[in-house]
Amino acid sequence: MGLRISALPLLYSKYNSIYYVLVIQATNKQILIFVVAYNAEKTIADVLNRIPRELRGSNVEVLVIDDFSQDKTFSTGLAFEGEMSDVKVTMLRTPENQGYGGNQKLGYCYAIEHGFDIVALLHGDGQYAPEKLPVLLEPLINNQADAVFGSRMLNKSDARKGGMPIYKWIGNQVLTGFENRMLGTRLSEFHSGYRLYSVNALRQIPFERNSNSFHFDTEIIVQFVMKNLRIMELPIPTYYGDEICHVNGLQYAWNIFKTMVRIKLHMKNLLYTRKFDVGLVEETYDLKLGYPSSHTMAIAAVKPGANVLDIGCGRGYVAEEMSLRAGHITGIDQFAPEHSPRDNVTYLKWNLDAERLPVDASEFGQIFLLDIVEHLKNPEVFMENLRVATAGRRSEIVLTTPNIGFFLTRIMLLFGQFNYGRQGILDRTHTRLFSINALRELLDQAGYKILEIKGIPAPFPKAIGYNPVSRGLLALNQMLIFFRRGLFAYQIFIRVEAQPTVSNLLQQTKAGSEELKKFRTQGNGGSF
């Protein structure tokens, strides 16, 4: 995923408070220390009093949000609004309980709306040492990270020495190992609540869509990873006192498991989850060569020496391969490259939804539309206009498009799922979806003669690599396509011939008739 993670075993004792006073006061960054609190009447005063003196300044604010506690957390914290004269303290109370994740959403929204640069999360129960804030803040102040996590597991033995129960110690490592494996990361701990974020980074992710429960912390990590934001870990001490734990361990683990399975399916484009859709939409696609795919079938369909038009050529990856067989390739697309390394390839910038092609389609014997028709606003009109543009030459058109009738899509519908995603059949950039019969009907009505229809298997090698498992799945998929193409084809490959329009036929009829008349006039009679 390209995640940049670093673990810096800095010792707080190595730096004195004077150093951090200079670092923090020298920066122009606005810092919010955000304390989440629930039934923290006995501990909230101690947490606030332990905020280091280095962080008492005009560029720092302390925000405490009491999540509808059933004790005197709010009134206890409220006393600090006027008592701490060297730092601004704001005390808020939710109108109803929002949950641990819901409370964080409020604090991060506050940080964004009030123009802060950094937000540091503390817990009102005192589980995380406020004294470590200066150390954790430094990488964010110096723009070395987008998030800094205080980790109790960089030195795993210290967590046990700090009083972490053995079952939590084991559970933490098991869940973290599972999460790392699913995400492809190498974090030492996913479950520390001691976190500091760049507010600019928070603006880039939809954290408000996350759970209001405790696995909010995992979901926001997933979003940072998917957005390729920088996470840094620093060691913190472990402290377990007599605070009341509000986490149901089994429910928490189950929620983590479901989240990670869902993100894995999302990453494989098998199940779309909007909260994890944080990257750019992929407008063009990599080559799928070396196994049965839309690209290999299209390349094989190129007639030797043909003059080919590649509509929607993207970055030109397939066009470059087709040029090894064709006489000349002309590729048109809004993402088309400026030039080609091959002499027989020409590229033109063009918007697919423009009314007219930038070339004379009648000059081309073959026209390719690979995964294009599903992106068009009005594919029926486009195909009719393309037929007219060929001027009765009977050009061969080669199309590929996803098959909405694919069995996995049908299963999803059976369970009420029909979510557009980042890639695949339900790519969110698709405007139209086709089954084999629907595409055949469209082409027939637009005036094309069907020459060949094939089913294309799912691109298993792209999803899981080219290995014995993917090869076996490809073979199985191809066998199933043979028996039930409409159900098991992942994509549709179709070759058609553009038929002359009535106007074309009328012109041909007139021209042919004139030739016949001349033939008879010259004395070459006959019955015709």
C-alpha cells in the first residue's frame, strides 16, 4: 500500500523540558489537546493537571468532551475552564452518549472547524501519560508524519510490566498480527488510544462514516493506509489502574474481524465499502496478459496489417501490443499519451462523450472499444453514430464489457447487495451495465451483425497473482463458461460487423443500378 511507518525508540529523559518549550513555542502550529471522557469524575482533574508546562501557551487549547457521563465528570472538568490561566480549556458535554468513536468524531470536527493544525487524543481515565505529549508532538510539528501513535508494544515486555493483563496482552498481539496481515502493514500495535493526527490529514478521510464504537480506532488506521498517509509509532509507558473498562472484549474482537474481512474484500473489489473509498478512482487499467482476459482476446483478434482504431485507448498499453500485429493503430482517449515509441501508433486526445470522432471512422477496417460502452452516457446513440461514421464500409467492431449477469453479482443481489466500487463489474465510473443478451440486443438494434460472442473469465491472476491457485480458478471458470456463458462469464467479448444504413444501401443501389444500365446500353444484354 506504500504506507510509511517508522518506529523511533526515543527516550523522554534524553530531552529536557527546555528543549520542548523551544520546539513548541517556535512553531506556528495550533495544537488541540482533545480529552475523551466518560464517567471520569475521579481521574479527569489529574489528567488535566498533568498536561506538561511546555504545552501551556497561546497556540494550545485543551478540549474535554464529556460523553453524557452518569457521574460528575462535566462539573469537575468545568472548574478548569477558568482555573488554568496559562492554557485555554473548553469543556463540552454531549446531549446523549455518542460512544468512544462518536466522541472522537466530535473532537476532530472541532479541530477542523476551529483551524487547528494538530490534534492530540488523550483519555480522561489517565491510562495514557500526558507527560509524553511533547515527544509525540515533535514529528507532527516537523512535518515528519501525518499521524503519531503511542505504542505500548514496541517494547512488548514493558506492557506486561506496566500491568497489562495477560489476556489483553495476548489478544492485542493476535489482533494486531491479523490486521497487519490483512492490510499489508507492520504496525506494532493497532489498539493504543494514544494518538495524534495532522488535522490536514483528517480532512482527507471520511472519519465521520466510521463506527461510533471502539473499533473506530481500527477503521481510521485503515483509512490512513488506503490514503497512503504517513504513520509513525513512538514508545509509551503502559499504565493500568483501577479505571473501569467499558470495552466488551469479545464484541470488540468480532467487530475488528468483520472490519478487516470487509476491507480485504473492498481491496479485492469484491465488496464496496464507502468509508474505505479514500483514494483516487482508477480511470485506466493495467495490462492483463499471459492468461485469458479481455486484453489477450482483443490482441488476438487484430487482423495482420489492419488499419485499427482503438477508441478509449487509455494510456495506450493495449494499443502498443496490438501494433505488433496491425499495420497502423490510432488510439483516442482523454488519457491518451502524447506520442508512441512505435512508428505505426498515433494517439489523439479525445473525450468519449464528444458528439463526433476526431477521425474518419470509414478509414479503419477494425475498431476496438475495450471496456468502453459501460462508461458512455448513451451507448445506443454512440453505437448508431459509429455505424453511420463507417459510411457503409462494414468495418469490424470488437467490444468488451463487464457481464452484470456474472454469478457473484447475482449472489450479492440475492442478499440485497448492489454496491458500486472502485473496480470490477460494479466500478463506480460505469454508467450502464449489460448482460450478454442486453448487449446483443443493443448491437442488433443499432444495426450490427453479430460475428462472435465469447465469455471472459474473472482476472484471478490480477487479484491473487499468477500461481497454481489462480490458474486452477481460471480453468474452472472457463469450463463453467462453456456450459453457462451468461452466468459464469466475468466479461463479454463480442465481434460485430457494422451494416450499411438504409441511406448507404440506397446510394449503393443507385450506383449499382447506374452501372447495370451502362452495361446494358453498351450491348451487353442479359437477364438480371
